[in-house]
Amino acid sequence: MIKFERDPKLIQAASIQSIREAKGLTDPSDPVQQLLVRMVYAYGDDGLIEEARFSENAIQAGLVALKKNANILCDTGMVVEGLKTEYLRKEPICLIDRPNVISQAKSKKLTRAMVSVENWKRYTEGSIVLIGNEATALLRLMELIERGDIKKPGLIIGMPRGYIGAVEAKQYLWENHTQLGIPCITMLGSRGGSTLVAATMNGLLHLRQDLLI
């Protein structure tokens, strides 16, 4: 009979400790390290550490937004499914599958992700935006912000994965977040996805719990 650990809490604790030791992420007072550990644990690839980018005050901006009970905007339902909803005080908002978004996307010949972002307008001010799958959502969001057509979020966690548009969207976010006036957490290269974005957000939620915000 194969012997293996069966307690999920012990498995998680041992995995996180292993990541901390292997990658030198051992400072419990460093919030970036704490988020990186959770990102690696969820994604199963410590190579993401080199590509992860945290803008100045990004984590603090996220914690402030949570304290203010800000809206949580998600590009897809897969991101919502990955969130620790027991730690959220407000239900996440995801519009991509709404009938009006689908019909608008067809009539405008745009992606549903783009149209869903256009429908975020009354929710975005001070929000936390989670984009893990749809590069066109991130590109459209930044376009609307630059044009002044949408209120600025408090934090963008933008990590769409893939090759067509995704790499460019994340690079643009990182290079222009200061000009956009929005803190961000992103991932250069092709890595990303709903699991990684949700893990990053869950890391923020854990930090809030630890700080009793």
C-alpha cells in the first residue's frame, strides 16, 4: 500500500514551507514574498518568480481597496471560481456571460471580454480588477482608461495567459501603469491564467486577514 499524506492542511503547509526554503522566500514580513509563495503553490511553477512584477505600493493599494469594500471585477467565471469567497465581503462581478454582453458583442463584432469591460463603467472606480484569461479585456480596459472613458481601478491584477495579445497586453500594462496612474501586479511572458490571478487575489485576502483589516 502506498503511504502518503492525506490531510489537506498538512499537505498545503508542507508545500508552502518547501517553496519558501527552496526559493529563499522566508521573510514573513515581506508581503511580496507571501504572495509569490501562494502564486507558486497554486500554479506549480517556480519559474514565474522571475517574471512576476509588482508595482510600487500595489499590495498596499489592494489592501486599501479591500478595506473600502471595493468592487472585485473579473474577466471570466473561472477567475470567480478560484476566489476564496468566504473572505470576500462583496460578491465578485463578472459580466462576460450576460445576455446583453453577448448580444452587444455580436452586433459590434467585438470579443465578449471587450464588451464586458465596457459594461464595467459604473463599477470600476477604486475597484480591484482581475484579468486572467482575456487579453482583449486588459487591452480594452487600458484603452478606456487612457481615453478617460472609465474611472480608474484601485488595482489591476492582469495576467492573461497565452501568446496572441497576452504578452503584449501585460508588457504594456507594466510599462505604462505609472502613466495610467494605477498600481498593478502582472506577469511578463506567456504565463498567467485564472488560477494564477485567483491565487494572487487570495493572497491579498490572506494578508488582510493576517492584518485584521
